[in-house]
Amino acid sequence: MNPTRFAARLAAMKTRTADATPVRAEIPTSTLDGTTAVLRLYDPVDSYGEFWGVSAKEFAQALDDLPSNITEIRLHINSPGGDVFDGVAIVNALRAHSARVVVVVDGIAASAASFIAASADETIMAPNSELMIHDAWGLCVGNAAEMKQMAEMLDHISDNMASIYAAKAGGSNEDWRAAMAKESWYSAEEAVAAGLADSVQELAAPAGPQNRHDLSIFTYAGRAAAPAPARDVQPIGAVASQSTDTTTPEDLEAAAPAAASPPAHGAVAKAKAAMAEAALLLAS
């Protein structure tokens, strides 16, 4: 449970009036597309449910409400995790459903949400999403014997979580326990490389830029209508430097009126006029 979110919800609970709408988490509701149902787990996993988070009981009710013809469930996850046992119950509710389960991690699948994601038939990471795994943790009040018992219970729970990761990605429980002990964070690509996810979601390519200018005044109305650019054109300066000056006085006299008039439109004509002017200056 996110402590910041916990504090905010507790404050809201204390300050709301009797007739105010209760603050609560979103119970997954389905969007149907033929035989595919889309659900979202966008809250902590919490056994109390209601404004504390989404409980396994609420999640199972959402599955029970799906039509009988559903053959695929696409579960979108953006959750920090929460209660391990409710998380396991959600995993088994999905396993028990006849539909194929595809999980899409939209933002983060951390802690209990990570093994819900890893238990799916297919796990897809959205671009820039993350997945985090860690050892189970909890609170204990008691004597030394009770503290030791709690430590053993946490190891047992963590082993159970590691078995879900191993079933998805391969490797041993011990390997995954080592990764969990470090609190391992995986980017979308790293989750796929580790075997915890199957692919990174490919987003549809955005439409190309649309031409909003009237290009019909040119010979070709845009790049799509023009031939491929020439590949063997040399810079004008390079051509001029390689040429031999054979200009005669008669040529200069004939070129003088043309140089005084406005140059013709076009790059080649402008270049020729500039060369003629340069020749006149050198001759003067």
C-alpha cells in the first residue's frame, strides 16, 4: 500500500460529510468488444476493498459479471501492488476463467501486481512502463518467537511469489528470490529480456504530416510528385574553379548589357550572371 495514498484516503474519509459521495477505488468494469473484455486494475490490491483498493472479492465479481461468450480478457494494469493473498486470489480467479488472459502493463506493475501480470497467458509491456519484484514484507508485534515465526512466514510467501516468476520466465526459485531480495526494477524491454513479459506493445505509427500549402505554383506539387534528387550535381563554386577562363574583350563587351539588366529567374541563370559580373570586375 502506498503510504501517501493511504494518508490521503484516510483524510478524505474523515472529512467527507454524511451525504457526500464516498471516495473509493475503481472496481474493474468491463468494456466489451465482441468476444473480448477489457478490464483495468488501476488501484492497489487490498483485502478491504472499497476506498482502500481493489479486493480479490471485488475483482472476482467483475469476472463473474462478464458475458459467457468472452474468449479473451485484456487486463490493463497500473498498480503498486498490495496484499499478497488477495493478489494470489486474483491470479487464480483469472486462471479459472475459460478466457485467454492477456495483461497489458500500462504504467507500473509492482509487488503483488507484478505476479498478477506474470501469471497471464500473455504479458505485454506498454512503452516506458515498468515492472518491479521484491521480497514480501509485513508488520509484526510480539516476542522473539513470534518475530522468528513472522520471518519464516515471509520467506514462505516470497518463495511462493518466486514460483510464479519462475513458471513464466524459467530459472529456479532461488534465482528469482535473489532478484527479489535486491528489489529489481525492469523497464519494458528489460522485463521482456528477463522473460517476465512477452513483448513491448507496438504503437500505431502516427499519420504523416499533411501538406496545407498550395504547391501547384511549382513544377512539382511537393516531394511525392517530384523525381528523385540528382546525386551527381557538383557545387557551382567547384565547377567554376575547375574551368579555364577564355573570355575575350568582345565577350566582355557583349556581356556588359546583360549584367546590367536584372538576372533571369533560376539558379543557373543567376550563377551565370554572377560569373559574368566577376569577369567584368577583373577586367576593369
